[in-house]
Amino acid sequence: MQEYEIFKFDDDINEKVVFVKSTEDLYYLQDDIFEDLSKTNGENFSILVDLFLRNGFSFNRFASLNYKGKEQCWTYIVNPREVSEEIKLKVRNYLKTHKELFNNSALTKSAINFVTTGII
């Protein structure tokens, strides 16, 4: 199983978003993400990463990976308020159809219930 899924958005400032499907540390995925995305984006690009299964609804749910070649990558936390509701909804809908991802997540039962039903 691939550790992440890439979502595309046409009408968003973040045209592509990487949703990490495991609780793996982002550091260990940086090279794989670069290899996948540098084919279409070149060597210098930024990408929004959603770490929901690891960090839940916390302030550090989203991060920006900024590449200047494979060897130079900076990571910044992105305030969830600056991320569109369309992105959050797409991730939520993806999780509703891939509930097995919750099995190895770091989420509480109430957070999982909220995502799947909208009720705590």
C-alpha cells in the first residue's frame, strides 16, 4: 500500500494535496513525494500535506513541503484556517470510503466517529 494519496483541485490555491494514509513521520516520506511530484512539477515546488491520521484536528494537521531539488526540503506548518473547506471535505469523503485507514491511525474514537458520521 502506498503511504499517501495525491488529490488534485482545479479551483484552489493548492492544486495538489498529499494526504498521508499512515502515521509514518513525514520526514521518511519526503523523498518518495519528491520523486512522484518532480516528474510533473520540476525540481522546485511546494506541496500541501495533510497529516490528519497522525495529528487529527490539531494545529499541525497541515504542512507545506517546499523543495529546491531533492536535497533541499523545508517544512512549514500551515494553519488549518488557511486550508479550503473543499480540501478538508475531499479528505473526509475519502476516509468515509476507506474506513480501514482508521485502524492504524492515531485518532480517538470520538474523532473517527465525527469523521464518519458527523456526530460525536
